[in-house]
Amino acid sequence: MEHDALDAGEARYELVISVDARRSGQYGDADKPRMRERIYRVLETAFAQAGVGRDAVHMEDRGDGVLVSVPGRIAVTRLLGLWMVEVHENLREENRSLLVPLGLRVAMHVGPVRHDSRGISGRAVDLTCRLADSSVARQLLDREQADLVLAVSDSLYVDVVSAGGKFIEPARFSRARLALKEGEVSAWFHLPGRPAPGIGPIAPEEPGPTASGPAGAPAAGADASPAAAAPERARDDRDDEEDEDGDASARYTARGDLSVHQHNVYQQPVHIGRVTGADPRKD
């Protein structure tokens, strides 16, 4: 207790987690309490399943979400790995009985956090909340029809995610450039249980000049022009390959049908881009 009194008001490096519900404004007054109950059940059950005591973390209610800070004595990899797996599984279980599934945007960042009698504050908290509320996070949930999206800061990706670990697969994250109020930042996005998501094009959050990423990183600004949005894809999705004639043909990943042809001539029978087998005209 005496130690806590001495540390009051001093910044501590902690993991900050921001959790927001998808389209919370569309819930009626009678439905919001049930939505909030589900969010807390998903998160708190995941903490227990990951072996993180509820009294070991700070949680603040945000109406349509939760703000969490986790002290440095608890490994960040446990939250990025096992905890996120359990959050995803708990959320899927909740959604099995819902006509309109609950969607969550989760963001993480490590930085200096100040505690007072009313909660936590600091630039680390601001950045984490911005990532969870970004257009990239919002639109990935909708476009990919996902229940959960995770956004992590560039520093957290470089320091922790890139090294991998139990339930942490860096190849399943995609990078985007975001033009926030505080300036341009990089962030990494992940859809649990899925390959690295394609980021672009994403509608901008507000008008602004096109953001340019560092060398080797395409600009995919959530606040930049949609044309600038581009994913940091896995090698299989971005490498070019040569056909038998030596021509480089771009390799694409398609959510729907993709018609495959060479020199504008189909090489075998197809139907809406899919091989149908033998040509019925030859029977």
C-alpha cells in the first residue's frame, strides 16, 4: 500500500487494451445492457482461461467497450497469444445464439500509463483507443464478415509480435499507415483464425494528403486516399511468378470467383472463373 502511494501519478510501462463493440449505436436501450454483459463475459472469462487474475488488471467501463491496462509483471505474449485465442473462442460461443453477432475491435499498445483515482491516461492510452476506432479496424470487420479484429501498434509488432510465440503468428498480420490527429503512425491488423487480411482500399476517416510509408511498406492510410491503401501481404500473395513462356503474371487472392486465363485465352473450360472439368461439348 505504501509503495502504491509513492507511485501514485507516476507513469508505468503497461500493456493497454482497448475493446469496442461494432456499431454500438444501433443497439436499442433495452439491448445495450445485454451487449455489455456479453462483452464483459467474453473478456473476463478469457482472463481466467489465460491464467490472468481479474484483480491483476485495471478495467474501465466505456459504455460500448472496455479500457484495460495490464502491469508489466504479466507477459505481453500471454495477452497477445492465449488471451486473444480465448477471447475469439468465447465470442464465437456467444454469437452462436445471436441473430446479429456481436463484433469486437481490440487494440493493443505498450507505453507509459498514469493511474489516478478516476482511471488511466497518457499518450499510450490515446493511441490504443485511436487504433481500435480506426477505419481499418471498422471496415475489416464488415468487409471480411468477421467477429473480431486485433490492431497492434508498430512498436508492439516489432518488439513482440514479429518474434512469434505460442498462438502468435506474425505472418497473419498486415500493416497499414494511419493518419491520426497526432500524426501518421503504422499499425498492424489481424483477424484471428484467418490469413493476413488485405487492407486496401479503405475509406478515409478524414480528408488529407496521401501518406507514404517507409521503404518496403505500401501506404495504406486509413486517413489517406483509398487508392493509397495496400496490404502488407504474405509472400505467397505478393510474389510474382513466371508462366511457361517466361511472362510474369501477378498472383491474386480472391474472395469470390476469379477467372484465370493466359494472353486473354482460357486454357480450359471455366464457369465464372472456376474449372468445371471436362468440356461437355466434346461428349
